[in-house]
Amino acid sequence: MSKFCPNCGEEISDKVKFCTECGVAPDSLVQKNRQSPIIEQTSQNIGIDEKIIDSNSQEQNNKSLKTGSSTRRFKPNTILYFGICIFLILMFLIVAPTKTVTTNIEVAYTDNETYYEKEPYTVQEAYQVQDPFQTTETYTDTVPVPVSVPYQDYETSYQNYDAGTGKYFSTISSGCTCTSTRFGYDKDGIYGSLCVQESCLISTPVTKYRIEMQQQSVQKERPVTKYQTVTKYRNVTQYRDVPKAREVMKTRIDQQPLEVNWLLGFKTPYKLHLLIISGA
């Protein structure tokens, strides 16, 4: 449901406490309107009572003048003035005098704060790998190899020997044969065939060679795969702390002078010091 603001007449909801147009609380205006007739009636009653008091005072004054009483009475105006003076004195003592005190208050302020934030960046990182490559290596192997081996042998041949002029071989050596003869007298004077030349079979030692297979160590080569350490590079993302600034709300305790009433201690928006109270 909705209602109307008593101050400006704007239609407002029951759920809001203040008028959206003029900002007045409707409940406070209703309560004020309810109290205003009572106040007016009270002021009217006070006026009637004052009139009654004035009439009674006049009658009493007339009676006192007529009777000639020696007792002196105060006039109503004097009592009123006296009450006003007392009231002003009390107001002066309670409201007017102030003193300055220092109080701690929490004050908010804006400050620049430095903080660190991690930001990525790229760097080149060195790393090592085993890189294969082809090469040849020499190794020793035992294989049969044909080798020329020397050995001693004998060769036979026929050698012709002459007995000489006028001579002859009386005997034929072993392995020899007579190849030429002549007729003549031997040493015994016997005429007959004499051997003047012979051919003998002679064995002569000679060095010969034959091929034999022998096991020997032979140097050979073969292809092999080897590895070598190679340094390479790659991009790596790392992080570092970068200083940055930002505005932050902070609070601090400040001392602020404050004017308070010297008797009741409530705060006042003005400064009014008495010399005796302030101790100056």
C-alpha cells in the first residue's frame, strides 16, 4: 500500500521511512500534528491561569489597600522577573561556559602503498643433449693370413770333373760316373781304358719358401655411432616481482581540540570560556 507525505503531498510507499521528494519523515509530522493541539490547549490553559492569577492578585491588592495591612507583599511582576533572572543564570552556568579538551579521533586518509606483483617474462635457458654422429673406429682382429715361410732344401746336379792332362781317375767316386775315357797304361803298366773325366751327382743346400696360413692380428675399421654433448637453447617463462603502487584507505589517530560544557560535559559547537573556569 501507499500513502501521501503530509509535508509535500507526494505519494510514497509504506515501507520507506523518509519522503523521496522532500526528505521528511512522515511519521514525525503525524506525531507533531498530534501533539500540536495539546500544546495549543496547554498554552490556552496557561493564559487562562495567568488571567485568573492576575485577577486574584488585583483583588488581594485591593483588599490589602482597603484593610491597610502593614505586611508588605511582592508584586507578581517582581516574582516573574526574579524567576527569569534565576532561569538566565542557570542557562548561563549550564549552556554558555565551555572548556577546551583534547580528544583522540580516528581519521581516514588516502595513502600510496607499494606492493609487488609477479609478472611473467621469457628467457633463453641452456640445456645439454646427447647428439649422435657417425664415425669409424680401428680395431684389432685375428685372422688367418698367408705367410711365406723359408725352409732349407737340397738341389742335386751333375758336376763334370777332369782328371787333368796325362792323368786319369784310378777309382770312380760314389755317385759318380765316368763320362770320358782314353786308352793308355795305368800305374801298374797295364794297358787299358782309363777314365779321364767323370760326372758326379752333387746335392747343394738351398733356401726355399712355402706359403703357410698363420693367425695374425690385423688392424681393421668399422662404422660406429657415437654421442657427443651438444648445448642447445629453449625459451622458458619465468616470474619476477615487479613493484607497483596503489591507493589505499588508512586510518590514524589525531588529537583534536573539542569544546565541552564545563558542568555536564556535552559537546558544543562554539567556544565560550570563562576565565575562572578555564584557569586562564
